[in-house]
Amino acid sequence: MAKKKSKSNTEHKNEKNIARGQEIVSKHPLFEALFEEVYIQYEEMPLKDWAYVTSSGNIYINNEKNGQPDEWAYVIAHCLLHLGLNHKQPKEHQDLWNIACDCYITKFLAELKFGQAPREMNEPIFESFANEEKLYERFTRDGVPEHLKNYSTSPGEADFFISNDKDRYYFGGYSKREFPVLFAEGLSRAVQSAIRVAGGVDSSLSGSAIKTQAEKAKAWFMSSYPLFGALASDFNIIDDPLVCTRMDISVAAISVDTKEIYINSSVLMTDEEMRFLIAHELLHAGLSHATRRQGRDPYLWNVACDYVINGWLIEMKIGDMPEIGGLYDPELKGLSTESIYDRIVTDIRMYRKLRTFRGQGAVDLIETKKTDFWQGKVGIDLDTFYRRALSQGLSYHISQERGYLPQGLIEEIRSLSQPPIAWDVELAKWFDRMFQPLEKIRTYARPSRRQASTPDIARPRWIQQSGEEDGRTFAVIIDTSGSMDRVLLGKALGTIASYSIARDVPLVRVIFCDAIAYDAGYLPPEELMTKVKVRGRGGTVLQPGIRLIEEAHDFPKKGPILIITDGECDRLSIKREHAFVVPQGAKLPFVPKGEVFRMK
């Protein structure tokens, strides 16, 4: 009884997979017309055989054969191609003709990338050839290659999956319509469908021509939601569970460089949840979250971005937030991504346990390992393109009155649409705040030499008030560890020296720090560019240099500190006004309280 029950379960499973394979074939535009004119039925046959087809349009399937839906789709398509390619031709050597036809169909399906060839058909069965007629002539003239000799006499051998002794055609059958005509109609439909695929209407010709749930959500944004329409049109949807499994993607992820959105279709979601998910990933790209990270922890930055994005999407009422991977906290409403990041890094242990759409502890914003990947290429880079697409979408959305948008999202999109301020310009603004222009007064104490011709006329000149330069200085703490790049260090010192001279700073206190602090004393700004000698090049400990300045009796109590480092330093405690100059992409091991200027 147990064996009989097991056999029944196997038959049920096979028939279910066969039905799913038929569905795949019936929905493909190339085979749709052919499939409607054939009759599929089960027949007992050796377990090594899969199926055979007759010229009248009957396909007999071995339901004892255990195969996956894609494999059954491949087998049925093979049988249909025998009909569509008009292989019911009497030949002198019928067995050689059958082998030639099978070789051609195997090549055709491989180039079409349809279905999944069973393991017996993993390797190509013959080198390149024009068509089955040419191959048949070659077999007749030169004989069949060794690995094909047993093809017609030993069906089901490792190289073949069709029951070849029954794969020959029985002539005299008929159908309501000519199969080659139906195949020609299928080719026409396939071409039209390929054009729609290129236009983003259909999903793929490798399986079903019907749009997937993710493709439907993408199409909805392109047709009904202008804010995301331009962004959505530029991304390809990859909803293959196997690909997502290999990439450890639990629900979804996005790659801004390859223009791909990955959706794990094995996770069941409603249409509204899918719209929310697509919009979430598109905002990652449009709001430049990859470039704005600037050395921050990738996972915690992703969490901060998710809180902001999900809060806006809930306010906009775009679909429903999926339960798996959705992060939302109403207490964080109105905060920027940078502010939320600074908050969550204070409790890393708790936030490390959160789950993004990619998975626990994973980042759904996939970045390339190369830095400045698009720098120097012709045209605008991808980041600029995405920001521009989102900005144009905002203009269309508002002009067409398509729905409510949070004010925070509008402000962020508009701010990102402006070109970013260069780091040296931001540093110049910092100098302007720290050092106000010196007030000048008129004096008649010393006549100008221009009065030599008219000594009777008194002419004033502008001078600075005495004592105004006292205390007009700042400290530069320079990280001279071995990891610090000399070129960047020279670039930073040159920029600082130029701004110091332009703002009438007479002296700069310079301190070099590696394992210990070296006090170089007060130097004129000009010497920062030419005569300063870097000391150290050992480890990195900056706190002694900070302490030296804060305890120095000859340094003004309100004098600011400018710290040049690559971020590979200790945690700092600074009690006075300060700022950091770091290379772009560098990460500080703490939340900075002062401004951070990132050199390119």
C-alpha cells in the first residue's frame, strides 16, 4: 500500500509540473498559435523517454517522467517546432533526417533561450550549421558523428531527451490549419512582442509575455505618477528568485550603476505593497543616497535613508508598506537622513538588529566598489541624471496636480537639483564666519607720494586700527600618520594658506600629530605652502594635539581649530570651535560636532 501511495503522489506532482510547462508555452507569442492546434495526452512509455509528436498534431507525454515546469516547456516546444518547421518530409534516410531535425531544433531553442533543457541536453550536440537540410546532406555524405550514431536506435541516451524511435512522423494526418503558417504567425507575434519589450511594455520573451507584478508596478509609475515616471523608465526589473538568492536579497535591492532593481518574486506581496517597494528603491537613486553617504557606515546609513523614505511614502499614500524589511518611526518625522544617522550611531547595538528590504544587517542600496566610477566620462554622470529625472518629475507632478507630496521631500529634491557646493567654497565660508573683515579708517598722518606735485592738498588713506590683528589666528592640527596622503595634505595646506592670507590672518599655529604631538609654533600663512616641514609619519593619535592647543596660554581662548585627517584616528573630545578637512569618502570614527569639509 505504501508504494502505491507513493506512486500516486509522484504522478500528481508530475502532472502539475507538466501543466505549468504547458502554460509557459501557451503564453509565449512564438508558440501560442501552434499550441492551440495540437492535442496533448499522456501515454505509457519507457521512463527514459519524455515525449513524441505525430504529424497530425498529437503530442504524447510520459507523465511518469519527473521534470520541472521549465523542462516540460522545453520538451513541448521541441515537439511544436517539428510541426512548425515542416519536418514531415519523406527522406531516403529517415533516421538521419530525424537526427538532423533534432540538432537544428536544439540549436534554435538554445539561441531563443526558452525553457530549461534537461540534463541530457546540457551540451550542444553538433557544431555550427546552416539548417537541417545542410546537416542531413552532411550526414548522408560523411556519416553521423560517433556521439550521434545510437540516436535513433537507442532513445533516451544521455545526449537526447525526446523518445526518438517515436519522434518520426506518421504521414497522412491533417490539421485544421497548416502548422508552418501558424509558425509564421508566431514569428510575427514574437517580433511585435520584442518591440514592446524594448519599449518597456512586456516583461520577457524567455518565459511568459504577460507582465509580472513588479513590471505592472513600474508601468503604473510611468503612466500615472509623474514624480517617479522618468526614474522608473530608466531601470530594469529583475524579479528572478534564483538571482536574488545568489545575491542574498531577501525582498528587494537596487543597483544605481547598473540601472537594475532586484525583486524577490518568491515573497508574496499585494500590488499595493509592490508599488511601495518600487517607489522606495527609486527614491534611493533619485535622492543620491549612494553619493551622500560620504564614508558613513553603509548599513546604518541605509537604515537612516529607509526611515526617511518610508515616512514620506506613507504620507504620500503610495501603496502599502511591506511587513518584511519596512522601517518606520513616526518620532523621526521631519528629520533629515543625516540627522537620523547621527542619532542612530549612538545606539548601534539596537539598530544593527533591524531588517532592511535586503535582509537583516544588509544594504539594499548596492554600490560598486570603484570610486568615482563615472568621473571623466562623456556626458552627465548617473547621479546627476537621476537627480535631474526626479526634479523634472516633481515639476510635472505639481503642474498636473497629481497628488500630495510631503514638504520635506519637495525641499530635498529641489536642494539636490542645485549643483553641489565645492569643498573649498564651503571652507571659504567658514573662514568668513571665523574672521570678519578688518575695519579700516582714514588717516592723514602720512601723505601719499602722489602728492609730490601738489603738496598743498591733503589726501587721506585707509589704514587698519592698531591692535585689531591681536588674537586673529587659528590652529591647524595636521594628521601626519603613514596613512595620510601627501598630495591631499599639500592640497589642504595650500587652500588654508590662501584663505588665511585673503582674510588678513597674520599667523597660524601649526601642530603635527602622529603618535605624539609636535608643536611647530606660529607660522606665517605663506610658509604653509612652501617652507613647512612635516614631522612624524607614524601612528595616529590626535587628542594630545587638541589638548596642547586648549591648554596653551599663548593661544586665544576663542581661537578655532582646523583638523586635517584621513579619518583613521582616535575619538576626539574638542571643547572649542572646530572643523575637519578630510578626503572625500573618508569616515570619522565618531559623530563630528563641527563642520566637515571633504576634499576631492
